[in-house]
Amino acid sequence: MRANSQVREPEIQAFWAERRLYERLSEENTGPCFTLHDGPPYANGALHVGHALNKILKDIINKTALLQGKRARFIPGWDCHGLPIELKVLQGLKSSERAELTPVSLRKKAHAYALEQVEGQKAGFRRWGIWADWDQPYLTLQKDYEAAQIGVFGAMVLAGHIYRGLKPVHWSPSSRTALAEAELEYPDGHSSPSVFAAFPAVELPSGLASTLEQAGLGPDQATAQGGLAVAIWTTTPWTLPANLAVSVNERLDYAICAIEAHGDNPAPAASHLVVAAELRESLETSLGLTLNPLVSVKGAALEGLQYRHPLLERTSPIVIGGDYITTEAGTGLVHTAPGHGVDDFNTGRKYKLPVLCPVDEAGNLTAEAGPFAGTNVLKDANPTIISALEETGLLLKQERYEHRYPYDWRTKKPTIFRATEQWFASVEGFRQAALDAIAQVEWLPASGRNRIEAMVSERGDWCISRQRTWGVPIPVFYHRETGEVLLNEATLSHIQGLIAEHGADVWWERDETGLLPEAYAAEASQWRKGTDTMDVWFDSGSSWAGVLGGIEGTSSRAPQLHYPADLYLEGSDQHRGWFQSSLLTSVAVNGHAPYKRVLTHGFTLDEKGRKMSKSLGNVVDPAVLVSGGKNLKQEPPYGADVLRLWVSSVDYSADVPLGPGIVKQLADVYRKVRNTARYLLGNLHDFDPSQDAVPYEELPLLDQWMLQRTASLIDSVSGDFERFEFYRFFQALQNFCVVDLSNVYLDIAKDRLYVSGADDFRRRSCQTVLALVVERLAGLIAPVLCHMAEDIWQNLPYSVAETSVFERGWPTAPEPWRQSALEQPMNQILELRALVNRQLESCRSAAKLGASLEAQVQLNLGEGSAATQAALHWLSESAHPKVDNLADWLLVSALQIGGSSPDAVLAEASENGITVRISKADGHKCERCWHYESDIGEHAAHPTLCGRCVGVLT
């Protein structure tokens, strides 16, 4: 009963490894290939329950495929490059060691650290019973993988999808690198210092000047000091030094208003203000000013108005922006800094504005920011700039504003938009092809398609360059004098060959002479190699090429693997991560998705639906759950199968809970299944199917019904696994073990198993069913409770052809077992049994009866009981009355149908035309079978036994 999982599960895993079970099945199965491509976890940190949910789901699917005879090959992967590993290495060094660090030595240390992390995580995955090519995983730091990645990059370059440009990108001052969308998170509770400011007009377009003059505001008055100003609103005051324009929506109405200050409020250094007409009334309230509309004009009429920068000696224009300018917030006029926003950049490009970005990589304002140089945009720049605005009299209002704001998902620090020279993948060049490819994929759940479609439709170009050392290089050369880029088929092919032979370190180990192809050797001194590395999402997004062999010129690591893969399976956050980076690279190179189906799961939460965190103390450590904690009484070792059972029990399409209460419930279910199997095995100790089995057609009705229920279970569970709805399997398994087997069949079978003669038909027929059921039960639970299934198989008390349950294949049921006609009469009898049991229980509660065998039952069948009568007739027709008799099925010593009521009725009830009366059984209790019989004492050799037991012993 005690699984002793700490000892037994590793023994079973050793048994599998010794027989190379996974390898043999994946190689020797005769069915089609099945490829579930593993999305690589990051090689840093201990495994958590999210890893468990992900890898165990994959393992359940792979083990099912192997049992079904498919050649399922699972190559596990790890994402090994990137900032977190680089930071870990740097944090572990003394300052003197850092000073001596070279790019090559840093990479060597990062490489060693990543491999160490891989080994730790690998051990955890193996302990959970995950089957995979553990000795040949794919790592994004392997040279053949890096070469394949360069191949993907090169193919995209040659197809015209890669370009270099000065554009605003998400920049992390804390990491000092550009970030992709997938590397951002938006924590709750972020607030920014927002300001409303007035920018004084210095020159009006002629059309606007005449409109204002007609309304009584002459051009000289409007452009004089303290005259007309345009009102802007921003949540990033630190970008004001980079302001080069104010954008308006040409279709919106704008009001030019005369200003009146309220009470003690100081009047701004302007007499008139331009705001969106629709926002005028709300701005009066928020700014504490009266805004009397003088005239209303369309946004197009404002184009060309020149204003003076409130903080710097600079004059800039009002320009026409896009539909991003709305009246949902702010003033309807948008402060535009082309170096610090995508919309700003695009609008600036239309008007040929310079891309001013007076911020360095650490987030400090540069000399181009004038008096604000040296302040940090995330620390002191905002208050300094707001204070300066206040001194000019052009600050209309300041307040905190709570909104969604991007943070670096690694450092948990805010990011900024910053224009830098970066390498981009032009998604615009293949966006429609990507959307077409999405439509060809089966998304599970279907909502996944909407999610990724929306993301691909809306995403800008993909910034793929990073200013880091630990990664795959962008293999480009720059002319030392002109800055011209050298990136062509010859250089790409040459670098790919070098990396395939030596690994990516070669880029840092050699100078330009050792990196350029022979045709460029003579001019090597003119070129400078680039220092950027690729976004890690480009690394992992190239796995279809590096692992599945989906690109010409790269050798697949696994010839049996499909490209496109049959299935990708990851968390729902990967619609913007790995699913998308894999899709974009595959479509850009080959025109189709790298997967046929995509299955997504939710996140793990605690039992109260909260995110797991150390501060809340609600983290479930899978290592502790499996192997136990420091205090084994408080944190007992439940074993890997209980963790696996949890994965099968949840509807993973949504977020899934886990906590101590759930673990205890799962352990109870696990023990119930185990105890059921143990009971079946225990009653087969003297059974040899080759000699003792009873042919199906000779089995009693009860046995045939049990096999019909088994066939039904096999059919339903097969469908559940086909649809990846494992929680339905979990429910069906519980129901089968608790209801069909324990509460009905085995409850009735005890008399047959314990009291009959060893070779009696009624015992051997029951054992036949137990053997057929336990073998199939082991097969059905094998993908989930793999250790228990193998334990069952190793403890079969008779010989079978297969050394492992996994060699038997997926359980099947012979066609004769499927007798749905047995269900209706059996259900009627089970309803009758439930009615009788309720009356027996009431007698026990009142201390009128002990065991049910102390009772006899009288049934009267009246109107409304036709279905029950038909069922009893069906039972009476059985060829095996010693098994198929109602008294035994009700577990009572005697049964009377009809006739007069017993003398002393202990309980009585009527339902659906059936009357049940319970009374004490006549006779005495047989010491051996516990039945109450009237012939006790008639057999001199055995005076305490009934005639049946005497016959068995004789």
C-alpha cells in the first residue's frame, strides 16, 4: 500500500534505462513518427511547478504516442544565452576579476555556468519520470545549433527581411541593451509624473492667422510673449528636451480659448491656449482654469504653427500625426520626440525631422539636453525638468498618473524608448504570410489563434540586436571610415562554416583577418567586426532549423523528427514569445509555420488563485513535493506520480491551482488507485491465465458487465488522450476504481474469491476478469502514473510476454466485451442495490444490525417497477446462478421476492413501485463465510460451518 516512492521510483527508472526502453520504442515502433518539439526552458535556476506542468504534459503525450506504436522522439532543449546568465557570472566575480575579464573569458565562464544549470534541471526532469534523449539534448550554445541559427539569419538577410536602422526601441537602462516585446512585462501599480505644459506660439500659418484676427486675436498679440500657447500632456517629462514637434489629428476640432485663472491659482504665462474642443470642459476642471472658446478650427488648420520650446532655445512646428491622437486623455495635442516613441518616430520621418535622442545607454541625459545633462531619466531628470517648467510659468499642472508601463522582465526595472542603431527583422515584409500560416495551424484551445493573430497583426518590426557579449553574434562588418555594412552571401556562408567548426566564440577569438572570406582578406584592415549579439528569442526561435532540420544546409540532430513538428506545447505567454519567434523565422525562410498544432497551458497559482511568490509563502516546490522536505512529517515525500497525477487532474487551458490541500487530495486518489490495483494483484496469486482463464462466452453476466465497463473506460480514455483532455481521464479513472470496481464488482466478488474452492468456476471466472482488468488498468494509467503502472506490471503474479507495461502497447478491448445491452438492466439492479443499502445503513446506525449478511431482504414489486422486473428476469435467466443471483449482489444472507411480510421488520421503504423490507436473517452465522444459514451444526466434522463451506473443504 505504501508506494515507498523515494526508493521505488528511482529503481523503476533504472529498470527503464537498463533496458533502453524509451530508445527502443522510439526506434523500433512501426507506427508513424510523432514530433513534439520541446520549447527550451532557460538554463538558470531551480525547477518550479510551471516546469512540472509543462514537461509532464509533454511526457504524458509522448508516452501515449509510444504506447500507440508511434515513433515518438523527444529531444529536450535549453535556452543558454542571454543577460541573466551573463549577470550571474559577473555577480560571482570580484571587482579585480571583472577588470581582467575579456569577452572570450566571459563567454567561457557563461558557457560553463549554463552547462552546470542544464545538468541540475535535467536531473529534476528525470526524477519526474520524463522520457527523452537526455544524453543528446539540444542547447542553443552548441556549435551546430549556432550555425543553423546563422543559416536562418542569413536566409532572412538574402530575402531582404533584415535591415539596420536608427529607430526608437525598448531600451533597458538597467541591462544597457535593447529589448524585444517578449522581454517586457507590465506590473500593476506603476505611476508616472504627468505634466500639462504650454508651448508658446511664435509664428502662425496664414490661414490660422486670419481666422484668429477675425475672432479678435491679432497675429502680433498671439505671438507676443504671454500670448497664444499650445497645451500638451506627457507622462514622460524627461523626454521634453528631445521635443521636436507637436502633433495634432487633422480631423479633430481644436478650440483656441482665452484663459481666466480661478481664485488663488496662478495664471499661466499665456493668455490663450489651444486644446481639443472635446476636452475643453474636462481640462477646465483638471487645470483649474476657465477656458473661454474664441474660435474652433480643424487640426489641419494648425499645421505649420511654430512654437518655442519652453526649456531650450529651439523653435519647432505643429505637424499632422495619425489616428493615435485621440481625445481619450491629455489635451488632443501630442508632444513629439522622434527619438523616444514609435508613433513620434513615424510622424517625424514623414516631416523629415531629425531623430534626436539625448539619452545614453545608462539612461543619463547627454549634452544635447542642455542644462539637464547628467540627470537620469528614471531618477532625477523628471523632477528637475518639472521644476524648470514651473519657473517658466508654462507648467499648467503636474500629478501622478497610474498606467501600464513596460519593465525589463529580467531586472524588474522600468524601460524607456530610445532611438539607437539596431538590427531589425522587417515583419512588414512577411506579415501577411505569417497570418496566412497561422490560419493553417490547429490551435488548442482555439482562442490561441485569436491571440497570436492580434499580436502578429499589430507588432512592429522585430529588433533582433542586443548589446551583450553572451550570445550568437550578428555576423556583420562595418567599414572603418564610411560605416558601410558588409553582409552578403559570401560572408554569411563563411561565418556559418567557421561557427559550425569552432562555435560562436570564434567571432571574439579572431580578428577581421581570421573572420573574413578569402576574397576580402586583402582589405581586412578596412573592416571592423560588429559587437552586437542576437536577441535570445531569435536563438530559440531558430530551433525548427537547428533541431528539426528545417533549413537546407543544416543537418538535423534527429532524423526521425518532423518539420513542421506535429505539436508545440508551452504556456500561453509564448504566443508573444517562442510560438511567435518560431513562426516569424520559419515563415520568413520557408513560407509556413514550424508546427501543425499548438497546445497552450495556463500558469500555476496557489489554492486561493494567487500567483506563487516567496513573500506570500505560497510556493510549492516540486522537489519537496516529490522527495520530501526537511521535516518529513510536515512535508512527506509524495513521489513523482502524485505530481504527475496533479498535472492530469487540472484543466490546464486556464490557470491551474496547487497547494498543500490539493496535494493531500491527490495523494488520496493515488492511494485509492494503488490500493485497487493491489487488491486485484493480491487475488491473482494462484492464477495462471494459460491454464485457469475462463473463455469470455462462458463468463457470468456480472463478469461480462465488468468487462463492458472496462471497454467503455478504454474507449473514453482513448478519446480523452487523443483530445489532450487529461482531466477527463482523471475523473474517469477515479470513477472506475471507486464505483465500478470497489463499490460494485469487488464488493460482490469477495465471497467468490475468499469462500469458493481454489479451482471453483465462480472463483476462476472472477480471477479471469481481475487479470484482464489489471493489465488494462496498468496500460491506461501508464502515460500519467508511469511508475505505478510499471510497479503493477512487475508484480503480476503470472508470466506475460512483455517485460514492461510500455511494451504491451495501448490497451484495447476485444469486440465481444462491448455489450451496451448489459448496461440498462445492470443500472436498474444497481439502483435497487442502492435503495437496499440505504435501509441496511439505517439499521446499522440504529444498532439493529451489524454486517449486511445478518439481514434478509423482502422485495415487493408493484406498479412503476416494470424496468426493475425486466432486469430481475434478465438476471434469473443467467446460466450461472451461483454468481448471478441477487442475494449475493445485495450482500445479504437471504432474499424473498413477493410473499408475506417478515415477522419483525427492521426497516421499510418504497420507491418507484418497489417496497424493500429488512429483517434479521434466519439461522446462524457460518464461521467461515459469515452467511446466516439454517444448516449450521448438521455436519459433525465441521459443526460451525454451513453446507456450502463443508463442501468446499471436503
